[in-house]
Amino acid sequence: MSSSLSALLSATFYERGDDHLVELIHQRDTAAHRRLHSLDVAVYDPAGKLLATPPVDPGREVLDLGALVEEIPGVPDRVMVAFDTRYDERIFPYRPHQYAYLHRRGSTAPALYYAVNAVLGGVPDRIGVTTMNNFETYLFRRAPFAERYSVLLGCLSRFAAVEAQVYAHYGRERTSREVRLEPRTHLEVEVPAEHGGERLDRVELKALFRLAAYVVGRRAATGELVLFDHLFTYFK
């Protein structure tokens, strides 16, 4: 493949029962005829098993994850979907950002629109990295709008397991949890909405490299999504 091409690796999560549409090509320009050079899609279960690599036309603008995932035999309720794209910078002077529409079928909650999380994998055990060097955070609104919060984490590393730390801030108090993700695995880390009488203010994630990471808010009784957004990197 030509060395002049740039690469983008991103990932999101699909849960059974959602309408979930991903804009593979967000920057539309009729004159430029924007088109990805190549697109490889891979679907993984929580244990990291590769379930399918369905072919997708790199010229396609919108991908229906429900239609794609639910055709896979024996697919679990939640999977991680990775998008490995190659593109020509002369066509995409800015990275071809991917956005998505997400809504639970039949839900009265509003639909969500979010940016698909770019992911940077690596092999830290081979290059001697021993400390957390990627820091991401998410700030919550003062007024609560979800009854149950969590962080969805996915590891796109091919070789190395990743240890990550999830911190939750409540006023002056902070809780922490350490998690380990094997290559291609993903998990959901519950984050209490309250602690010590204080509301959840902020979530932080520290890891060796950038994981697929989303903050999720759900209604406790129905599981309806009212928040699905990626964390933000402030420094490395």
C-alpha cells in the first residue's frame, strides 16, 4: 500500500436493540468526490474473539451497525466495532472524522449524536513503557440527567494487554478502579452517580495508550441511553 496514505483507527460499541448509524465519510464535497482509499471493519465480542470482518464499500457514507452486526450468527448483546481506514490527505486535508446517530428502538428518550472515538494501539511491553502516559477526562453537567453511569472501554492492541485506571470525582472525594484489558477485549465499568452525598463531577481515565472509551448514562428502570460520548484527551 502506498506510504503516502494516512491511517485512522477508530472504534465504537453496538448494543442489541439500538438504531446506530455511523457516518464513515462526514466531510461531504460534491466537487472533491471524497472517498476513503480502504476500509476494514472488524467486530469483537467482550472476550476479544473476532466475530466477523464484514466487507464494506470504502465509498459508502453511512453504515447501519444494526443491519451489519445482527446478521452475525450468535452475536452477543454488546460488541466492539473497529474501523481501520486509509485515506489520501490530498482528498481529506483534515482527518475524515466519523460521527454517529444512536437511539434505542421504541425509546421516548432523545436520539444521541456523537463523535466516534479514535484509538491508538501499541505494544508497550516491547518499548519499555511502564507508566501511564495517556490521560483522558470527562466533565458532567451539574444537574444530573441519568440514573446510572458507566465507562465502556475497548482495547485495540494486537499484542499487549493494557492496564488502565478509572477515577471518579465527587466534590473533594475520589474513587479509583484498576482494570486490565487483553487485546481486542472490552468491558463496562460502572461509575456510581453519587458518593458520600456528592454528585459525580468528573471521570478520568489513565492508560498506556489510547483506548476506545465512552461515558454512558442510562435510565435505571429501562436502560435507555441518555448519554454516550467519548472522553477527551488534554495531555499525554
